Amino acid sequence: MSKPAERNLIVGLDIGTSQVKAVIGEVLADDTLSVVGVGTHASKGMDKGGVNDLNLVVQSVQRAVHEMELMADCRVSSVFMSISGRHVKCQNENGMVPINNQEVTQEDVDNVVHAARSVPIAAERRLLHVLPQEFTIDVQEGIKNPIGMSGVRMEADAHIITCADDMAKNLVKCIERCELHADQLIFSALASSYAALTDDEKELGVCVVDIGGGTMDMVIYTDGAIRHTAVIPVAGNQITSDIAKIFRTPISNAEDIKVNYACALKDMVSMEESIEVPSVGGRPARAMSRHTLAEVIEPRYQELFELIHDEIRGSGFEEQIAAGLVLTGGTAKMEGAVEFAEELFQMPVRVGQPINIKGLSEYVDDASFATAIGLLQYGKLHTSNNKTGSNKTGDTLWNRVQSWFKGEF
């Protein structure tokens, strides 16, 4: 087997509540990303983004990573991994440094961003990302790249994302038991935005919602920068649970019914269509109308979308997301979900699939892979900026400023 260093490989590991996805990508000579290996396995031992059985999580990760390694014909040692859960919090902060009428240097940029992130953080919290939004030099606001400009003082606005340190340690411990090293923990919705968004959407204003099994993770962009992040601890598993309880079928069968037959809008389903529902305890299967299934699911989707709407409204950016909503994650793929969301939010809605991917794209051309592919995109930018970080050319300075905006902390 070849080694990652020989082929310039990057590995993304998305440990979700429902599934573990491991993806390995190769950075090609033209700086594009080619997927060369994919592994998936049912996630056990996770609940709403947190570890509740470490041994079961380790087994799930090992199987997904092994499948990925076999496909890519290589052995991996480190990964970029996602993190989610209600413990993830955000805040917007401001920092200021004097520049004494001199030209702004990279050191000044580093200092002002450091000043913005120097807010007190509780001992039990871990800093995940510092994402600069814009700079101000004296009275000139909204500066994206301040290097080379002159003034007396410079300010920076930054978006800071933190998580519970013990939650992060538990995730890291899982992959260390798989003999892997965590290059970095990345907030899952931030990773999804790397895979599914265009630059135009980020400039115009857009909200990414990653609807998984246990949580809904959100990121709001306006003017090209992140303004708000949030995690809502309710998601697709609630729908599966509803189906299992109301139609008295095992959870595994309820999940299959949800994936294959469910619809978020009952008006889109014919009254005549019927499906077979397995029973519990060895009882014979029963026939059920698909329309009845949709009647059960529609209120739950309405609840999920209303929670998202409340979060967007509470963020204060509802009027600034002209590009609308981009839904990622497995629960976003359900028939009728986009139409229902457009009706409720009164704005454009689309399902966000990974873009700009080569190689085994047919394996990952799916909204449920947005986070895993985003981890690869994030890792590519992170490693490329690290490699150029010691140079002092003007082009490299701009790369370093870009790395701040992309969350390269």
C-alpha cells in the first residue's frame, strides 16, 4: 500500500449520529481534488453529535476507514474530522491594534485577529475557529485585504466558534484508538459550506443547514463572511422514531421506509400508492398507504423547518440571505422537502451536493456527503496555506489573509 505523503492525500472523517463517512482525496498537480477512496458504515454509539459509547464508535470508524483504505489502496494516519452537537456555540468579537501610519503588514493582521480572539473563554470550552469577517482602517470599513494600506489604527471583526472540551476529547479519543491522528476538528456545517456553496451565494447571503440524523447544523454567510452558526439538537432520527412508533415497525425497517418511500408533503403523494410495512415479533407484514405515511411525516418536517426559521429570525440576518437556503445532509434529500421549505421560508431553497470534485464523484455526489467532502476541501486549503506560510512574497501574504477568512486557525 502507498503512503499518503507520497500521493499528497487528505482524509476527511465525518462521524455522524446515523452514519460514519470516511473519504480520501488526492490533490492533483492542477490543485484540484480527486476522490480516490470512500468508506461508509452505520454509526453506533453516537447521539446528537456526542459520544455515548466509545467502543461502538471506534468499531464504526474502523470499518468505514478500512473500507476507504481498501478502495484507495493506501494506509492513512491522520484525518480532518467534523464535530457537532448542542455544545457548539458562536460569538462575534472585535479587536483593535495601532499601526502608527505605517503600511499594514502580515504581522499587523495576525495581531489584530489575535486581539479579536483574546476574549475570555471558559476553561471547559475549546476554541475551534476564528473566522475574520472584515477589517477597518481608521474610517474605512469593509476591507477584505488590508495588507499594504496605511492608517493610524486597524480593527477586525471576527466570528468565533467554540465547543465543549470534553466532547472534543471524546471524539479525538475514538480515532486515537483507531491509530489515527486528528489534524483538526472542524464544525460540520462549516465543512458542508466548503463543499456545497458557490462564492456568489456567500456574497449575496445564504444559510446552509446540514440536516443529519441527530442535529441540524447551520451557518449563515453575508458579504462573503460567516456571521452566525448554530446547532439545533433535533433532526431526522425523530422522523424515523415517529414511523416506528405509529406504524409499529422495528427502527431499522422504519429507516428503510423513510429513505425509500417517505415524502415531506402529503399533497405530492397519490392516495392509491401502498407500501408493505414489516411488523414486530414475527407478525405478518401489513399494507399501508403512502399518503398516510406522508401525513405522519409532514408535521415533523414542519416542526424542523420552523425551528430553523426561528434560529434564522433570531440571528438578525433573515433579510440578508438573498440566495436563500442550501440544505445538506441525508434528511434533506427526502421528496417534497425543498418544495415544503420554499413554501414555508418564502425564499429560494436547493439541496446542496458537493461541487468541484473529480475522481470517484459518483460515490459522493449526494447531499449526505457534503460534510465529508467539505473536510477535504478545508484540509486542502489548510495544508496548502501551511506550506506557503514561511514565504514572505506579496502573493503569499494574500494567501495567508485568505486563510484567516477560510477558518484556517
